[in-house]
Amino acid sequence: MKIVTVIGARPQFIKCAPVSKAIRDLAGADPSGQKGMKEIVIHTGQHYDYMMSKVFFDELGIPSPDYNLGVGSGSHGRQTGEMLIKIEEVLLKEKPDVMMIYGDTNSTLAGALAASKLHIPVVHIEAGLRSYNMRMPEEINRVMSDHVSSLLLCPTLTAVRNLEKEGFSNIANGGGTLVKPILKDEYDTSLPLVINIGDVMYDAMLMGLDIAQSRLGAGGLTAERGISRYCLATVHRAENTDVPARLDKIISSFVGISEEMPVVWPAHPRTRKLLDANYPMLAEHKGLVITEPVGYYDMLMLEKNASVILTDSGGVQKEAYWLKVPCVTLRDETEWVETVESGCNMLARPGQDDIGEVFHRRLSTAGDFKGRLYGDGSAGRTLASLLMEIYG
Ligand code: UD1
Ligand code: UDP
């Protein structure tokens, strides 16, 4: 079986690490070679700076992509269109049995469209997430990708229920997390199939945390600067960076919080460009530690040792939950509703809520971190077995 995987943005490199490993492990475990699973990786080039891309391949031991399309940055139409043309060329050459896509970026959508038009079954990992905010480019990418997918692999029961509301009815295991392969005759392969396998990012974090701890020990970015108690911040969503009033509120709240404790802020290049252009004095502000994006291991340690995390990232919200660190999400809504329902995460809507007030409220309340909301860390292995069973 030949699988083509399309990735292109930072979180997709992290998500694909445990899955690609599980595929290699499963294929390698068969000395007869009959399982014959081969994964071909296409990197669209959506992210291209070393610290946004290659660092993750180097750190996480992901094999180099078989194709790098070098698409780079651009408007949504141009970027997605260029990816679509180039992915189609690879698919026509490679003739895979299945296409694998992750999450909700423009790379996800381009992969989904290119494959589905060529009648190649699409496997969508992180299917079913919804913000119900169609102004987010990610929401458009998710909805479109889900509706051309054949196998929709959800990270949560909420995601399964979201798909059910949109008419998907072929749901395995009642929507509960699948921890072992199911038998082929238990489901109908003529319809798109929805399965909750848990979250592959949890697998990645479990794989990464021990390595991060042994590599960095007590060291790392904060130790180097003598910082012990701090708030970790990340901001990159278009709805925050591209709306000046919202970015302004976020920045003034960070400045306020930094009077109480340092705010360590590895800035996404999209945000960095705006900070350099419009807030040149910020870099001088004592208490605000604005850095380049960091590698995955540095990030896990920064998250683990933070007193609070302020973020608009999807992945970082969940990592905060897994690492039992209080989180404030700088958005109007979140797809990861379970983190909010458990009290571990609070929403602060930039421009509407007082972010500093929510920060203090989050600091002074407990959250219930005990639940296993995102599977048991075996999502990658479950996925590899499913691929074999369904398409092998
Ligand atoms: C993309 C995804 C978003 C995801 C995020 C993860 C879409 C629509 N958005 O957002 O869902 O959460 O990745 O980080 O796909 N840039 C660089 N160097 C790079 C990459 C980007 O300088 O290596 C700058 C460019 O100025 C570019 C801007 O960042 O225009 C935005 O990059 P882009 O990939 O379009 O969107 P992200 O904000 O990264
Ligand atoms: N991350 C990282 N370095 C950073 C910022 C984030 O390694 O400087 C990791 C983070 O730990 C998480 C993932 O990148 O695993 C989240 O990616 P991002 O916030 O870019 O995208 P999102 O999850 O919002 O789509």
C-alpha cells in the first residue's frame, strides 16, 4: 500500500512524527514484507524558515520529505492554488492508494482537493473540529476537507458529534475512542467512515517530553536568563494579528502582565513582522522576553515550567492541558471545548474581555486536569493498523 502524506505547517510536522513512526514500525514488523506500507511525504513549503520547519524534522527524527514543493507564503488563493497544481503532479506520478492530511491549514485543503478529484481516498487526521466561525480560514479548510474525506479520524467525541450534525452517519464504536483495530466487516466502507482515535499530538508530546527533559534538564531559555516564574505566550492567528485593535489589546495586556511576572513570547514570524513594524519599542520593554520561534523540545519545557500560558494556538491549548498548566486562550471561541469545560482553559476575547482580568481569574482557580479527554497516546498506532486493515 502506498500512502502519500501532505504536510506543510509547523503543527503538521509535530503531528506526523508519531504517525510516520507507527507506519514504519508496523511495516518493519512484517518480515515477509507483505504488509508493504510505504509512506511518501510531500512538504508543500508553506512554512520554510529553519525554526518553523526543518528543526522539527531534525529533532523528531522525521524522514526528509520525498518532495518539497517550495510554495512559500502568499494570499490564500495563490498559496492553495499553487499547492493544488503541484500536489496533483506528484499524485499522477506516484499513484498512491491513499492520501493522508492533517488538521486545517491551506496545505490540508490543497491535499484534500487534489486527491479527491483523482478519486484517491482521503484520510483526514483531526477531522470534525469546528469553531463555527467561517471567518477563520482554518474553519473553511476543515469543513471542505472533511466533506471530501473517506476516513475521518477524530481526536475527540465532540468532533464526532460535530460530524454527525453535518450528516455523517457511519460512525465506528458509537463515537467512543477506538483503542484497538476494528474488524472490516463491522463497518460500511461504501460511506465516509468516522472514527475517534484520540489525538496524535498527545502521542507526540509523550514521545517528546522525556527527551526534552533529559536534553535540557534545568537548562533552556528561561534558566539561561535567570527566569523562574513566568507566563508563556504565543500569538499567530490571523484574526488576532491582522486586526490592529485586537493585536493592540493583546500587546497592552502582555505589557500589564509583565509588570507582575516575565512574559516569555516565542513569536511566530507572521506576528514578529508586525511587532517589528508597528511596535519597535516593545523589544526594549523589561519583562517581555520576545524570542524567535523555538524548537519542540524547548517549547515543551517552556510550557511545562510556565505558571500560566496565554495563547491562540490550537496545539498549545492542549499541551497546556496535558502538562497541567493553567491556560488562557486569546480567541472568541475554541475547537478544544473540553479544556474550557474542565476549567483548565479560559477564553479571553481580545477586544471584548479584559485579558488581564481573565489571567488573574485563571491563576486563582483550579481546573480539573484529571480527565483523559484526548485518548491514551496510542492514536498513531491505531491509525497505522486501521490503514492496513482498510486499504492494505
Ligand atoms: C498557518 C495556518 C494556521 C496554523 C499555523 C501554524 C493557514 C491558513 N493557516 O498559519 O492554521 O495554525 O500555520 O503555525 O494555513 N512566515 C515566515 N516564515 C515561515 C512561515 C511563515 O516568515 O516559515 C510568515 C510570512 O510572512 C507569511 C506569514 O508568516 O505570510 C503567515 O504564514 P502562513 O503559512 O500563511 O500562515 P500562518 O499564520 O503560519
Ligand atoms: N511550537 C513550537 N515552537 C514554538 C511555538 C509552538 O515547537 O515556538 C509547537 C507547540 O508546542 C505545538 C505546535 O507547535 O506543538 C503548535 O503549532 P502552532 O501554534 O503554530 O499552530 P496551531 O496548533 O495553532 O495550528
